[in-house]
Amino acid sequence: MPTATFEPVLTKTVHLPDSHTLAVYRKHGGYEGLAQALRKSPDEIIDVVKRSGLRGRGGAGFPAGTKWGFVPKSTDKPKYLCVNADESEPGAFKDRLICMKDPHQLLDGTLIAAYAIGSNRAYIYIRGEFAREAEILDGAIAEARRAGLIGKNILNSGWDCEVTVYRGAGAYICGEETGLIESIEGHRGEPRLKPPFPAVVGLFGCPTVVNNVETLACVPHIVTRGWEWFAGIGPERNTGPKLYGLSGHVAKPGVYEAPMGTSLRVLIEEFGGGVPGGRRVKAVIPGGASCPVLRGDEIDISMDFDSLTRAGSLFGTGTPVVMDDTACMVRAAWITARFFAHESCGQCTPCREGCGWLQRLLWKIETGRGEERDIDILLSVTDNIEGNTICALGDAAAWPARGFAKKFRDEFLQHIREKRCPHEGGSLH
Amino acid sequence: MATVKLKFDGRAIEVEKGTNLVDAGKKAGVFVPHFCYHEGLPVVGVCRICLCEIEGRPKLVAGCATPAEEGMSVVTRSQKVRDARAAVMEFLLIHHPLDCPMCDKGGECTLQDYTIAMGAAHTRFGFEKNTWPEESVGGKLILNKNRCILCLRCVNLCKDVAGKEEIAVLARGEETYIGTVAGQMIENELAGNIADICPVGALTSVDFRFKARPWELRNVPSICTLCSKGCNTVVGFHPRRNEVLRVTARENHDVNQWWICDRGRGQFHQFHDPSRLTAPARRRDGALQPVDWAAAIAGAADQVRDVIARHGQSAVGVIASAELTNEECHLVKRIFRDGLGLANVDFPARPQPPVVYPKFTIEGDRNPNARGARALGVGPGAGGRSVADMMRAAAEGQIRALLFLRGGPLETFGDPATVERALSRADLVLVVDRVPSPVSERAHWVLPGVSHVEKDGTFTNSEGRVQRGRRVLRLRGDAREEWRILQDLGRALGALSETDPGPEQIFDRIARSVPAFAGLSYTVLGELGAPLAARTADVAVG
């Protein structure tokens, strides 16, 4: 292992038989975090999480403790915690591992977070396609309830909390926190206008925190090991262990736990075993489909929020998709654009109309019918979508299209000049 | 109300706290374009044409969804805002059919107006457009999804104002569309408002489509007379054809907000009822035969005087109508109660089941002017009879002359058999009406009156608000306004010493003589009406 001193915590038990059971989780110190948290005040927990520097693992990287702190203290309304297990970003599959192999770790973190924000009700919103994972979570909840970890008077603390799994019906946009809230309420999955933010007006009009699965999985460890431990891992402002979901043209795709700030090259070459067949890395989408692509010569980069933002891309969910030199960048861009056009909720104009336009332009170029000005139109359309929409899906569609067209303009031009895709028969065909 | 001070394109303004930037812009004299935003509907912020820049904020904001804040500096005349709005316009048009020449909305289409104001002259799209077939969605509306920009006004009108989720957003992405589900049609009676507020030609009115181009119409502010609510309307009148082609809602926050019901919207069909009465007629040998007005007025007046001479005042019953204007009601009072000293003066109540929607009620009184009629003294004098009582008395031979100022089905006036008997037994039955009815079929004299859009005059709604109706249509045939008929009849009866040249002067007379109307004039009423004097607010309403 390249980071010999790093001790995995999030994936510590996932390889064990029956890792999803309460017995295994407890045997390895499970629910100790909850027990310790319940002996502290909610504010102390929020403070610890703030100090740890934990940033949301769902893509936006917003500091979790700060988010919890936004929930009003003085309100008559119930407060809700929503666990975002939608994991709908193409390329991301790290939360799935936790749901499947270590659901109690998630419940542990969920209960601590609920306690910290003063909630007695948590919903785990899981994408419809994760049917098995939803069953496992339901089983874990039942186990935890029997053990007095969910329900009334948890661990004799006098605090009650219910946890319910809510299965989505398969929409990317329901991973957007207000789209998720709408979906739990039984409405169309459409993001809300913000402000107000969910911390003030969220689920059923009540203060709500929406946290990603991996974010919450970190919480028990922060409580038991202390914020200093967490803050000591990774670069400044980008702390903690991270689950990297590596896929694409690598020898050993999978979920790897390593410190925040691990080099992308190390992830690909050492964890992932490099590109098979002796091929070279041509491009990497570093953190899920919405993140602008990096060229193969840009992979000496620290995989963390701030470094990727500085590089003009995004850390996203920290789940790199690697493409070797057989991959067509126009086609990759088109596949991404097609996804976002399909997943746009259709609510606001720039995203609804723009995503379909991007998809058409990319398909036109890919199929050898493109003109040079189509690249300019494509870039202009991305500019016209970005920043003008209700939620970030529009941006998420614009960024990769622009990224591919800018980073691989020559390849786009080659398609146009040769009036065909030079990679026909390649791995993305 | 707390206010906030802010700058809007450099202009200092002060607005109520919570005012959004579209409305704040109005105050600053800056037009912020908007498709989805409508004052009467929930803010959805989806069209994005109202994007504004706020100094110090990196991202543009949707003006409709952003409240004005103290010290804010809003900028709309920047390149950034112009570019963003141009982008939205381009996006809205990529699949739009640009079929303005054959679109019913052309000429009053927000999308068309904005395209002219800030749209591009050329398309960069170059792909095949998405297309959809036209379909009926109920509510007398045709849906053309090709033109739809998904502003959701229709959805939210049904959901929020009518409380009926009869039309919805379906599918997603660029396949998103507005539609009804499982063949269920729009059935709420506010659906017609959708055609008013649809900012494009996506939902157009079955009644109006292809009848005329909007610019051919003269739009006259009017009111609806189908119930006691007194909704403010715009009557779309085609001058050359002397035809009202549509009635649309006119905003009045004291009455109907932005909406009217579909009954009122469809009232214009009545104006052009082919069975309209167009000449005075007298029954001879069992059949109605046209006579000229002079003969009709003189003949009818002679008969009324004859009945009074032979049987006394109690033998005459005047069945007035609360469909008459305030001016006409005043004439009824002066002529029959004061001039002839009749006690049997009343009008029939015309109740209907009220229809209550979350944000709009169709009132339970079909009379548009019951409150005015009562305030102006149209009602039985001492010992006088109610309408049903008059019918019984006529059926028994005690009343010999029945003067109906509006006809109608027999049950309007009482037990139908009794009314039937009253009509057949009376020596004199006179009716003023626009259309034939069971009453006119049995009358001795039939005098052709007009609709409220063929005369000037005011109505007092159930809340005591006095509002003007206006003459829009030219009179057809020999029909006459009721105020004119009443004045002529009053003079012929020797019961009206002074007459006036028109309704406005009659109204001034009312204002001078009836305390509830003191201080009012056509000028004071303006376009939105004015309430009766407060001290009469408790006047009993028949």
C-alpha cells in the first residue's frame, strides 16, 4: 500500500463475512460513537464535527458541521435528517459499498447527526436501483431497533429517533438535496428555489439537513477518535479519509479508502493497477460525470476539493473514471451530455433546452456531420446554461461538455475535418 | 408595513419588505421581463427570463424569486444580464414553431413581444424541432405543446386558484410537457383564465381562436352581470362586425383579483343570441305583431292607467329586475313607487348554488344588482306584495296588470302553475326583455331591451361596490336601452316629471338624492368602481 501509515476506518470491516450485521459492527467498536455522542450535548457534537473539517462527500464539499449549525435552535417545528443515498452521479459507487457492506456504520453516523441537529426522524433516501442495498438497510434498521439503537429512549439516553428507508424511483435530480426532499414528500423530483435553504425550510416545510452517506459514515469515527485525528489526515481544509471509487480503464477498478489528497496518479497506478494492455491514460473524469475532464498529463494532482477546483475541474464525489487512448472524447462528452439531457428535470429553461442542444451538437460532431462553428456554439451554449438555472444540474451538464471541447479541441476538430469518428471500434463505441 | 430602500438600475426606490425584484422594478420604472411570474400565482422561478444582477453577488438571481433587501443594488442594464436574458430567449425558441402568423396569440403574445425586444434575428439551432399534435384538454381550451414554454401558469392556476390538479407537468428534460392525465379533462370553471394568462399560444380559447386577430378588437373595460360578484372584465369588441368576440378578466383587487369564471367568459354568446327581440310588439288575435315604439309606449301606458282607474293601484304589479342598472332601478322607484304610488314593486331573487374554489367564488346570487336595487328602493311599499305574492294575487284576479321588466322561465317568479295562471288571467301583461321567454310568449306587450354591453350604466355588487358597465355594441334592430324605455313609459304614464339625456345624468341624480350614493359619479367610479357610502353597508339585500 502506498500510504502505509494510513489505517482505513470506513472500509475496515467490509471484507469480513457478515460485515453488514450488527454483531460484526459491534465487535469492531460499532455504535461506540453513538454511545459517546449521547453523553455529550448536541452542540458539542456539532463543534467536534466542525473542528474535524469534515466536508460533504456528496460532491459540493460543504462543511458538514457548518451545515448542521444552520438548523435553527429555537423552533417548534420538527427537524429532519435526510441521508442522501441516491448516489446518482455516473462513476460514483462508493456509498453503495457502505449501504451494502456496512449499513450500521451509516446508521451510527445518521443517529449521531440526528442527535446533533435535534431531530427525531431520519430518512434514508436511496435510489430505486439499489434494491438489495435498501433491503440490507431495512434489515440493519430492524436489528438496530431490536438492540435499542433506534426507536424510543436510545441507549437509555431519553432521546428517540426513527430511521426510515425511502426508495427513489430513479432520477439523478433526486440526489440534489431539494429534489430529494420533494421526492420524499411525494412530489416530482424538482429542485426548489433557494433561498430558503433546507436547514430552515426543508422536508415538509421543516428544518432539514441532507447529508451524503459517506459524510455520515465518517461521523462515528470523528466522535470516537477525536476531531484532531480526522483533521490530521489529508491536506489543510480537505481532511479525513476518503472513499475513491475508481472505474474505467484500470486493471483493478473498485472502491479504495485513502487519505484526502491522495495523488490521482497513485490512485490509478498503484491502487488501480494502472491502465491495462500497456495503454496510456488519455483522460480522467476525476469525480463523477459532472466534473470537467483532465488530460492524461494532468493526473499528478492531489485528489481533494481545493486542488481540483484550482485545476479548473471538480473533486465531486472523488470517483475517477479513467479513459485510455482508445476512448473517443467526443463520444465520452456525448454520453455525458445524453445523460444530463435525460436527467434534466425540465423545470427551468436553460437546463431543459440547453442539455438537449448540447447532446445534439455532440452527436452531430461524433457522427461526422459537425462544422467548426458547432464547437463555438457548443461552448456558447454551455456558457448560456451555467449559472442561469435553479439548481446545479445545468452547471453539471455544462461543465463536462465544455471541459471535453476545450481540453480535446483537436480531437473535436479531427472529427469535423475527417467527417467521421477516428476512434470507431474504440472502447467507447 | 415595513419598507426597504434599494437601488434599481441606479434609481433609489422604497418598496414594501418582501417585494420581489420584478415588482420592485415597476416602482423604479424598470421593466423586468417575466413569463412564469404572475402576481396571482405562486412563484416558480422557472422561465429564468427575469434574471437580474445584484451588485456584490457573483450569480444572477431570478427577479421573481428574490425579495428586495435594504441597501441592495439591482442591475438589469448590464451586459451580463442582457446576455443571460438573450440566452433564455434563444433556449425558449429552439423548439418553438415560430408560427406567429397562424397562432391565435399573435399580437398579444409575451414571447412574441420579448422576441422582438430582445430575441436574436437568426437561429443557431439547426436541428429538427420537437413537435407535438394539438389536443383538447377540456375547459374550452386547445393545447398546442409546440408553443408551450412550460411557465406552469396553467398548472398553478388550476392547482392554486381552483384547487384542482387537472393539468400537470409530465415527463422530464426537453420531453417535459403540460397535459391532462388518463383522458381526464379540465373541468373547473376557472379554466378560461388559462387562455388569458398563457404567455404564448399554447393554450388558446376554443371560443375565440381564429375568430379575429387581437388587434382587430376594441377592448372595452366592462363588468360581468351573471352573478352578484361583479367581476371586472374586458369586452373584446369587433367594431366592423359589431360583435363581441370574447370576454376576458380585468384585474381588480377589490373584486375578482385577476380571474373570472367561465360562465362570465361565455356570456358574450348571449349578446348575439339569434332569437333576440328586435322590435316592440303587441299581441293581436293571439299573435305578437310589431308596432312602432310610440304606439307601444302610448298603448301600454293607456292600459296601465286604465287598470289603475278601474281597479286601483293595488291591481298593478311591477316585477322589476335586479339585472337592471342602478340608473334603471332608480327610474323604477321614481316612476312606479313615487310617481304612480304603487306598492306592488319587487324583483325576483335568483339564487344558484355558489361554487367555491380556494381563491375564487362564484356567488350564489345570479342577480348582478340586487344590492343596488334594494339601496335604490326597488321593493314593495306599505302593504305591497313580493313577486310570488303578486303572482298569487294575479292568479286570483286581484292584480290585473303585470309589468315585467325582465322575463324568464316561469319558476323565476313563483310556482309555475300559479305564474301561468297569473299570466293568462291578467288584463295586461307587459314585458321588457332581450329574448323571448315563457313570459313574453304570454304577454300582451313585448318591448325589446338590451344587454348590459349595449348601454351605459352601473351595478352594485354584493359587497356594495358600484361599478360601471359600458355601451360597447351598437343596438340591433329597434331594441332600446331599458333606461330609455322606462323614461318614455314614465312620461307617458305621467309619472316622471323630469327625464335625463343619459345614464350618467341619471346617476348624478341618484348621487344627489340617495344618501348611499352620495359623492359618487362616473368619474369617481373610474375603471375599478367605488363602494357605497359606509353608513348604508348594512342595507338589507333581497
